[in-house]
Amino acid sequence: MHASVRQAVSVNINPTTVTAGRETAAPATMRMNVNKVNFFYGPKQTLFDITMGIGANKVTALIGPSGCGKSTLLRTFNRMHETVRGARLEGEILLDGKNILSQDVTQLRRRVGMVFQRPNPFPKSIFDNVAYGLRINGSKLPIADAVEKSLRHAALWDEVKDHLHKSAYELSGGQQQRLCIARALAVEPELLLLDEPCSALDPISTAKIEELLVQLKDLCTIAIVTHNMQQAARVSDYTAFLLMGQLVEFSPTPHMFTTPSDPRTEAYITGRFG
Amino acid sequence: MNARLRWRKFVSGFMLSVTGACAAVAVSVLFFILGYLVYHGGSSVNWAFFTKLPTPVGESGGGMANAIVGTAKLLSLAVLVGVPIGFFGAIYLAEFSGNGIIAFVVRYAADLLNGVPSIVIGIFAYTMLVLPFKHFSAIAGGFALGLMMVPITLRSAEDFLRAVPRALREGAMALGASKTRTIATVIVPAAYRGIMTAILLALARVAGETAPLLFTAFSNRFWSHGWNEPIASLPVMIFTYAIAPYDDWHRQAWAAGLVLLGLILIVNIFARAILSRGGTILR
Amino acid sequence: MATTITTVPGAGPISGSRAFFRKLREGDEIARIITFLFAASVVLVTLLLVWELWQGSVLPRHKFGFGFFFTRVWDPIAEQFGALPFIYGTLVTSAVSLLIAVPLGLGAAIFLAELAPQKISDTLQFFIDLLAAVPSVIYGLLGVFIVIPLMREYIQPALKRTLGFLPLFQGPAYGVGFLTAGIVMAIMVIPYIISVSREVLLSVPRDQREAALALGSTRWESTWKVVVPFARTGIMGSVFLALARALGETMAVTMVIGNTPTISASLFSPGYSIAAVIANEFTEATGDTYLQALIELGLVLFLLTFILNGLARLLIVLTSRRGAGMGQT
């Protein structure tokens, strides 16, 4: 962790961050800094001058109506946008002070993990799914131990410990998503990205995963995209509100949801559009 | 970057080259084929080739005029057999039957027929049209080739008919047109381009078939009159000449190969060009 | 279909419209019947084909029974017919062709589907499609004049020098034979493996690949360890399809295999395949038993390709099913 990175770096262009007097202002330490990021799909620009930070060991939520660019932004954090032809990124994204765009992408993706909207386990056993990242990247612990550790972190161990060799597809949707979380956690990422992880799940599985996220904070930093505002309010410490590719407001969650600084934020939160 | 990661990236780049080489090798075969055909046969594709009949064994000179005409005749017969069955059958599948058991059986039979080796189709045509009449004929050959066209035409035409948007159909029917009239005046014209290219591609496919002709149309060193006589065809001539011991015949076999492949490739490229402009599905 | 129009007896326009509807429906009925007949003819012809193959091989079936498949002797004069040499030749050449074509074809398909930029992939696929359109007899032409001399002068001697201790590569090198036929067949079959495998690979859901990349895989790792295993049933299907085509391959094989009903461990030996013997001897067959033995071989070929094609289609459907049903509770 680079203690030299201070909140002064994360200046927002659009109004508002923090009100003085609250216990948590902008996050004390930033795991990731996004500086003036502009994003293009071919000729069309979809993100405009985004500058924000992801606080270390905190949960940061990205919210906004459909098409506002929150998933696009999230996917730049581990350079997944590069899998799409015609996608272009301008600006800087720093992970612990170093620009991720000039790093080796394979290495980056080990440090920044991702969980997708629909559970997407590999056509392998539960064990092999979690072990996949360990096998290609190398593991400090013996693989079996590392797999158990991850499954425990993902609150799935007790349910699958006697069935590790079974196909991942035999699990329910909620279990499969927790398996994907375990799979991502296995390589010990510093930052975990979740792209609407509960949108394909039932309420009970959703609740389990939300509980999980709050506990995972101690392990790694979390950034989550969600279209469900109540979920953002429940799990996150900081929330960023995006609208049409622009960052409208970025503040501590309690502040954003009770006294938002921007009228557009208030309109979205109170359901006047979205 | 540690050593392990360096190795993994190396492997990734290496495999990119290896698989790329596989693709290059596969594609280069096409150019080798064309190259050899042009090299060996180019000079022999002359006026004599197109206008003269084959000369007696051992004599040089002569051409394949009868084989060219023969292939044309056989293909016309094939179209007469294959296209109506394929086209009207496709109309039944796309417009009248839906997805019931009859449609399933018909499609299954078509797929089965498609997978039958062409020589077995030749055997079938032999038992149906050669054995009873005790002689080879253009009709038997054309029937065999037509049979091979049926599954391709049927499935492709069905796909193109189904692809016509509902809105067009409903528009016509709302104006009071009967189903038949809708099909004839709206749906078929809309699918016309795709169906034509499917027929062209099927033709290009059967134009090169040799095996089914070996004991149906057989061959003929002279002009074939009418439809009931054995008839020469380009593919069979290529086969016969290539395995014979005469250099002059070899030369002509190359020329015939060049002409045959040239025609087939031109039709293929042409058909695909039409289709891609239309932006419809290609089977 | 009952109409709910109440008719006033003798009212002109209404009875006129009833007649109109009837004619309309009848026109459609006629069209339905006619098109049905055409569609049905496909089924009839297929059934007829199987029937003719069955009936047309009655003599040897009764005379030899199942022994037909295990007898080595093919002696038309003595009227002894055994299919073993042809089955052997067909299997050996198919095996050789698959051994060459599957790695090459799969490698190329992986390149086209996963690794190559879109434009290159499309251009190369275009050429592959053209390759698939080249007729068998043209491959045969090249086989006779290019491949056979190449085999005889360079490849077979080289194999003999290096691997001659194996029975596979022993015996005189004539240029023709199982190996040559297998190589020519491999060249013919590669475009099919590439096209079908490429489609199967492209149908693997995006997020499988993305999940692998997001875990820090290299391009190759995500392809080889995730995408290809996901598509493995479909790829097997493409291999079966290619095999089915290879089995039915007649002309190119006839021109390079040597046309001798021999069973030999050596790949340099001339041999025969089912399709080749039918092609060569059908018009020369004297006597009903001879001809019908060839027809029975045709029946065997039909059954083999029927089973393989069926399996292939099943496997391909299973892969796409899996892609669609994945991740759902």
C-alpha cells in the first residue's frame, strides 16, 4: 500500500465529494486511481472525463441507469475492454500508483479479479474451477489447501466440501456465483470487481452474496456495479453515480443516499428516472 | 515479470504461430491446386479443346467438346430433377407444415440423403434407371446428380423462406391474399436471391461429381444424341485420361481439370458475392 | 371451420362470398397437397434407396451371410467374395487421413476462431470454403501427377530410412498405397474439420473466455484450457463428419491407392477401399453374384456413413445445447 497516495489525488470534476465533519471523508488510501478517463467504442464516446478513486479495503459501488457506462468503466479496471474490437481508452488508471495500461495485462488480471453478471463456471469440477487460476499462475500453498481457503472465503466450503469432484454445473445459480467468487479469490487479487453479480439470482442467494462482500473487505478491495440502489446502500462504503458516461457524484454511501449533493443524483435515487 | 510468466507468454505466442501455420498450410493447398492446374493445363486449354471430339487411342490432338456439352446436358437434367423437389418441398416445410412429425421426417430424410456417399447414389440410379433398360443413359446420370441436389436445395431454400419477415406475410394476408398467392407473389420473390444462390452452389457441387456417373451416364467418345445414350462428361474424362498411359491424354486431363475447377470456383465466388450483398444466411 | 355468418336464403352477395372462400381454401389445399407430394418424395426416394440396396444384394447376403465381412478372398472367377480387404483399406486410409487432418484442421480452426484478427479470419475462411468446393477428381489428378511421384521419390524413401524399423514403413515404395491415399484424403477432409470446428468454437459463450482472461490467463491458456474443452463434444462431431466424408471418398482414392485387394501392415503397400472397388469393378462385373456383392459393399458404406453422420450431428447439437443451458439454475 502506498501511503503517499492521498485523497488530494482524487479530485472530482463535477460537484461534490465530501462534507466536512463526517467520519469518513474520501477514502484514506486509494487502491486504484482513475484519472481523466475517456472511453470510445469506435467513433462513439461512452465515458467522459472520469476521475475517481477506489478506496483500499472498502466497497465502492457504481450505480446509474442502464447504459450510463458503469459496466464499461468497471471493465477498464482490469483491461477487459481490450477484448472488444474498436474499444479505445484515454487517460490514466493507476493501481497502487502504477499505470495499469503500461503493465503486462496478464499480470494485471491476476491482481484485479472479476466476477461476471451471469455465473460462468468452467465445464470442470468444482475443485478444478477454483484451482484453475492457481494452476496457471502458480500457488504458494498446496493447491488443495488454497482451494479450501478460497471456498471458505466465499462461504461455499461447507456446502461443497464433500462434492469437490462434481461438475460445477450441478450447483444452483447462487452457488455457482459463489463458486465464481471463490475462483476469483483463489489467486489472491488486491482488487475484486463484480459486475452486477446478483442480477441473475434469487433474493436468498443475493442476500448471501451481499453478506459475503461485506466480509471480503478485509481480504481485498471491492468495486461493484449494481443497478439495485438498495443493494448499493446495503453493502458499499462509497458510491459513484454515473449518468450518460459522466461521473455525477462520488461520495460516502450514507451521504449519497440521505443528502445527495447533486440534483440529478437525488432524482435518480428517489426514482424519478432510471 | 517473473520467469514463469515469461514462459507462459512465450508459449502463447508460439502457439499463435503454430496454429497460424496450420491455417496457412490449409489455405495454401488451394493455391497449389490452382497453380498446378494452370501450369500443366493452361497451354492445353485451346480452341481444339472446346470444339473437337476425342481422337482414337494413341492419336494426339482432339478435344473434349462432347464432354463439355455432356456435362451441360447432365446438369440440366439434374436441375429438372433436383430443383422442383427441393423448391416445392421447401415451400411445404416452410409454409404449410410447421414443426410437426412430418416436417421432422422430411428433414431427416434430406439430411440422410445428403450424407449418402455419391457412389452409393450412383448404385441406386443404376438399379432404377440402368438395369431395367439394360443400357447407360444421360437420364440415369442426370437423375443421380439431381438426387444429390435435392437435400442442399431443400434445406437452403427452407432457411431462406423462413427468413422472410413475418411482417411481409401478414401484410399480404391482411390485404386478402390467399396463402398460395402470398407465397407466390410475396414470399418467394423475397427469398428469391438466396434460393437462386443455393441452387447455383448445389449445381457447382454436383458438376464435379464423377463417381455417380461411372455406371449411369458412363461415357462416350462421340456425340451423344438425345437423352437415352451414354454420355461423356468432364469429370469422367478427367478420370479416364489421368489414369491412362498416354501423355497427350494427361495434358488434356489437366486442361479439363482447369476448366472444370475454374467454372466451379467462379460459380462459388459469384454465388457468395450475391449472398453477402443480401446479408442472408448461407448453408 | 364453421362460419358464423347467418345466411338469408337466396341472398346473392353472401352465397357468392361463401363460394369465394371455398375456392380460396381449395386453392390453398391444392397447393398444400402438391408441395406435400414433393416433400414426401424426398422421404420415398430415401426409403427406396435403402430398399434397393438391400434387395440388390440378396444373393451374396444369403450365400455368405456375416462371413462376407471377414473373408479376405475376392475372387470373381470362383465367385468368392469377401469384404475384408476393402474394409481394411477403407479403415486404414481413413485413420491415416484423420491422424494428419485433425491436428492440422483443429489448429487452423483455433487460429481462425480464437486467435486471428477478424479480417484475416474471414478471408482465410473464404478460401477454406472454396477448398471445400474442389471436386474429388481434381484432387485425384493432383494425386496421380504430383503426390505419387513425390511419395515415390522423396517421402517414402525418407520414411524408410528413418522409421523403416516399423512394419508400417517397410516394403517397396511404389508411390501408390495406403499412405498416399491417406495423405490425399487428409487434404480433402481438412476444410470440413476447419469449418465445423470453427463454428463450434465460435459458439462457445463469450463469458467463458472472459472468465479465463480475467483470472490472468494468456490468450493461449484461455483458448486451450477453457474454450476448447468446452467445445470438445462439438469438435468430436466435426471429426466424425470428416470421417463420414472420408469413408465415401471415391475418385481421389481410386486414383492413388493402387487398386489391389491386399491386407498389409505396411502403409507403402497398394490396397483397395470399398468405394474404390465399386468404382472400378461395377461396370466389369459379370454375373449377378459379382454385381450384387458390389452392391452389398455399397450397403455397408451406406450404413457406416449413416451411423457416423448421426453421431456427429448429435455431438454438435450437444455442444450448442450446453452453451445455451449453462449457468442457469
